[in-house]
Amino acid sequence: MNHEIRYRFTTAQIANRFASELKHWPVADVKTSLLDGGLAVKVRYQFDGTGFDYTCAELDDMAAKHGGTETT
């Protein structure tokens, strides 16, 4: 199952930094796209739909370290 999460940041520079870190992220294979003039990052990855989604939890923690918040 494809899973998609969007995070918003205070500056485009911070959003770019977050997206760049995910390019070589060892936790999961994720794809990123910049949105909203570079202030938001869309993250896509595969989740099997069973059990707890550790990838989502790790992404939330990483975004929070950069001051990002999950958006809908």
C-alpha cells in the first residue's frame, strides 16, 4: 500500500534540508517532492498495512527536529 505524508516547514531552506536527508535515509526507501513554493515536503513510501507504521513515526520525529509539522 502506498502511503503519503506532507510536512510543512517555516522556510524553504529547512524543507530542502529535510528532503535532502531523506535521500540517503537508512530507515526506509522514500520518495520526496517539494510543494507550496518549497515550504512543504511530500513523502511517499510503501507500507504493508500490518502492525505499527514505524516509518511514519520516524518521519514524524525527524520532521519535528527540523520544526516541521504534518499537514493534510
